[in-house]
Amino acid sequence: MKKILLLLAISIITLVAVVFYRANTFFENNQYEVTEALSPILIDEPAALRRFSEAIKIKTISYDEAEKLDPKAFQAFHQHLADSFPLAHQLTSVKKLADYSLVYHLKGQNSALKPVLFMGHMDVVPVDPNTEYEWLQPPFSGNVVDGSIWGRGTIDDKVTVLALMESLEIFLAKGNIPQRDIYFSFGHDEESGGKGAQTIAKYFAEQDIEFEFILDEGGLITEGIIPGTSDPIAIIGVAEKGYVNFDLIVKDKGGHSSQPPAHTAAGILAAAIVKVENNPFDANLEFLGMMFDNIGYSMPLSQRLPLSNLWLLEPLVKSSVLKSPSSAASARTTTAVTMLQGSTKSNVMPTRATATVNVRILPGDTVQSIQAHLEAVIDDPRVEITSALANEASIVSPTEHIGFKLIESTIRRLDDSILVTPYLVVGATDSRHFQGLSDNIYRFMMISLNQNTLNSFHGLNEHISVQDYLNAITFYYAMLEQSAADIDISNDKP
């Protein structure tokens, strides 16, 4: 018995030693090492802020109902770009597609080099009239107050459009001539499905254009958002979840509610909904693991220990991840029942009851596999399942490609206190329509959000700091200058 206890004690001590050893050695500091900071560029700050402010004032609002779109607003925005950035409009070709989306093409001298595409979108989400009075500054004022620019679009996503145009204007004013073709793509309806981006992608495909890499919005710099660290962390989207709506439909003969059957159409539907919610998709730690591989070394021991010992603690880590809706969204395909419809009167049984299940698809799952899952867990022939607005999850772009490396090094050279890591975008961007035009699609914008400002994304009091906007111009200028150079960026390192 003593030998058994001794062996057990030795085993436990060995196990603990292994766990702590891995916690202290598993994660390495592989952040880009800055040897030369970015050279500052001359920005006419008052003029740049004025141009950005004027852009925010133009109500380029996207609605789910296409007929609500205001053509005059988008025409005014186009004119604002033309007036604000004369060199960009003189020295590039500008093409208008899907009526309001824009493509800028700066011709390079070396046609053997693949072009690079920078993306953004001109449209913004509406402002809820019931909460407009709660804004500290009017939502379409573009006011610059206390070191911040206020208004809808300052984060999502006129900051990208205007910062890109500012960087291009500076680039051209210096007399730079690119070796590589550079394209800008600005969609007009990203917030309502991205028909403009789809049209642009089709145009590029018809021109047989393949991009070295694509940079769209999506990731950003987080401050205090990722648990376990207070360091600013730049998260670069290397993939994004797909999107599909499944309608659950139950049909019945209906009738008067005074003589109900055991289960009405609404009751059958309710049972199906409960089955869907009680049978979520399995968690997959691949993308969280990818993110923490780069920043795990900076985390406290309490975080490093479980993450470095998934071979032993994976069930506990998954359980912890799934407790938070935000982290769970990065670890599995999610289902959310969002819309319900049944009878139109309290004493009339429905002849048709429907529910919409909005699904965000983790790479690795497909629309087809999700439908099979729903059919299996509902297991009721009375419930019809149909799909709509299907968009598969994106491919996963490599972090070894020079496109990612350029973004990473440019962030670090601008501010080496920022840690950089890849992540999964749980929302949707226009870049999802560009699959097939490049294997290297990345999603990042040079702005910082903390727990408070994160809530202004599509919400109240959207604003960014003046310094963030100036940093965005500097970042895009550096990306533009490096991408346009006569180097084979498919092989070389920055």
C-alpha cells in the first residue's frame, strides 16, 4: 500500500511539475522586433480633420430596404472625395460600379507584380431615433471635441475610406510612382449585404485580376478587452465566420383556439426551438489557440497554465470559453433564434408558424453540415427547414504570407508597445465576396477600442480619438508605400 501511495505521490508531483514547466516555457515572444520605427509623414492635421468631419456629416446610410437608400447622399460623398483629394482623382482611374460603389486604380510600372487591394466602405448604419437624444454630440455632426471626432462612421468605416484617401494623396504629392498596381475598393452597402462589393469582385474576376493580398476592415487594437492582459493588442482577422438564416416552418390546419389539438403549429415549433438551443455546436479552440500562441507569453500564470496544457485541461478551458458569449462566438458555430411568427389573433390557431435561426458559421462547418445538424436534433418531419442568405465561412489566410507580415511590422513600427496576433472575425466584412481573388485576405483597421468605446460600434456615441485617425493615415501610408515598391513581396520579408 505504501508503494502505491508513493507512486501516486510521485505521479502527482511529476504531473504538477510538467504542467508548471509548460506554463512557463510553452509560449514564446515571437513579436516582430522593431529595429527602425516608421518615418513620420507630414500631415496637415487641421485640413485632414476638416475633411473627415465633412465626410461624417454626409448621411450615407444603409437600410435593409434598398429603396430607402438616398442617392443624393452617396453622390455628395463621391463629390466630397473628388474635391478633397484632387491628385488621387487626377492620377488614378476611378470606376463607379453598382451605381454608388467606387474602385480606384493606381497603375504600376511592373506588370509582373501582382496588385494589392485596400478596402473600406462608405455606408453607415442608421441611428435609432429613440436614442438619438442620448448622443453626447449629434450623430452626424462630425464635431471635434475634447480630442475626439464624433459621429456615425468614425469607427465603422469612413475612418478607413478617408485615411486611405489621405495616405494616397500624400503618396502622390511626393511624386511617388508605384511599381505595383494599387487598387482601392469602397463599397456602398456593406451594412446591408454588400451588393456593391459583389459587383466589384465580379468586375475584378472578369478582368482576370488576382491580388497579392487584400486588406479590409475587421480587426483593430483592443485595450483591456482580452481577459488576462492590459497590453494593447492588435488583432488581425485572418478569417471570418459565415452567415446563414434557417427558417423553421410548421404548417397546420389551424382553427378556433377553443378546440385545440395536443400541439398547435406554434407548440411544435417551440419544441423544435428548444431542441436547437439545447444542442449547440461543439467548441473548437483552433482560432483562440492561434490568437494566444502570439500573445500567451504576456499573459499571467493563471491564463498561461491552462492554455499551455490543453492536452490535460482542454475540457475545462472549453467550459470556461463557452461561459462568455463573446469568447464562445470565436470557438464554435453559433445559433440564435431571432424572429418568430404565428397566428395574428389570440383565439386563432396558426396555420403556419415560423422561426428564423441566424447561424454564424465557424470555418470548418458548412451550410450543408449545419442543416444536417438541425435536422438531426429537431428530428421531427412536421418541421420544414429552409435556408436563405447563405454565405459560407471564409478560408483561413496564412500568417506566414508577407501581407500579414507587412501589417504586423507596420503596426509594431508605429507603436512597439502594441502586441500583434491573428484572430477570427465573428462578424462579416465586404472582403467575404473576394474569395477566389486572393488566398491572402486580412482584416484590420488602425484604431483602438476599449470596453467603453466598443459599445459605440453600431451604438451610441460613436467616436474615435484624433490621434487614432492620424495614426490610421500614417499606417495606411506606410502600407501603401511598402506595397507599391519593386520587391517580390510574395517571398521577401519586410
